[in-house]
Amino acid sequence: MQGSTPVECEVLNVIQGAGIWPDCDDKTQLLQAIESLITNGGSGGVGVVTGSEIGSVSAFAMPTPPEGWLVCDGSVISRTEYADLFATIGTLWGHGDQVSTFNLPDLRGEFVRGFDAGRGVDIARLFASQQDFAIENITGRFGGSGLRDGNDIYEGVFGDNTNGLPSNAPAASSYAPYGVDFDASRVVSTANETRPRNIAMTYAIKAFYPTSA
């Protein structure tokens, strides 16, 4: 069924999106459709709206997620109050008190990596497991003839550094000081942690479907 005006088309889209076949003699279908969409978190019981399923995790562009979502902060929550969520994720992210509560995933400050599931890129990972930080190996080389006389080489993270070294040695009139330091910033961007370029957002998990008033 198609509408003859933009408003009629929009109303029909809402009704059909809730899985209801439009009936001109039923004047309550729009209300039924809205209630169905609210109850089912926007899915209407037919299609699936991205991020609307219990247990799904989404990133939000605001600090506090909307109703029906809980921030992924590792909180301990009730197994009965959030029975649908508990039935979905169980104790994958923590057993709570092992009786009446369970844990939400804690994604604060974390990067999420797709589960390898046998692909072989992130080998031997278990679902929901945490992985510590790491960087690829950084190499360098230095050397020369007696490590002096200006024919030395410095490659990668190594560089010439004679700061603070004496220019005179005991029982010698003078000698050429020689020093080597290691500085990864010659090769890569450095900070007090290893990280990719990123933007901070709020991760939240779909915990329940809000009910209509």
C-alpha cells in the first residue's frame, strides 16, 4: 500500500516498519506501531535497528547514553533487574557476587578489537579476553673503527651523544670522547603509553527496552 502524500507515506512506513499490514478500517494501527517499536527497542519485531539488541555495544557522541543503555564501566548489576542482559552475556565480563549480580564489560579507556575467531591475525585469543599493550620491535645499530675518528655509523634508534663526557683522559693530552644513546623518538612518535590515533567516546551496552508511559 502506498500513500498519496508525504505524510501518508511516512505514517505507512511507521506502520509497516512495526510489522503491521495497513488496514484503512483500523484507526489504531499507528498507535499500535509506535508502542511496538518502543517495546522492541525500535526493531518492531521484524527488522533489526543497529545497536538495539540486548547485549549490543555502541559508541555514543555524548558522555551519558540514552535510556535503555548502561555505560560499559565494569559495574556490578542485578541478575534479576537486568535479566534479559544477564541471559545474553552471562558472566563473560565478571561473576559479580557469584549469586545475584554480574559485571558489565569495562571499556573505559580501552580499544575494542574484533574477535579473531580462527582467522589467525590475533592468534589464540579467547572471547572477552584482555590483551596488554605492545609495540613492534624497534632496532638500531652503531659501530665503526674503534668507535672513533669520525667513521662511525648510527642507525635506527642510536645516535651520537657526547654530552657530559670528558675531553681529557688520565695520562693523555687529549682524546676524542665517544657516546651513544638510545631514543625511540628518532623512529616513532612517543608518549607515556602505546596507542593508535583515536577519539574519546562513551561505550554503552543495550541493557533493557524502555517501556512507554
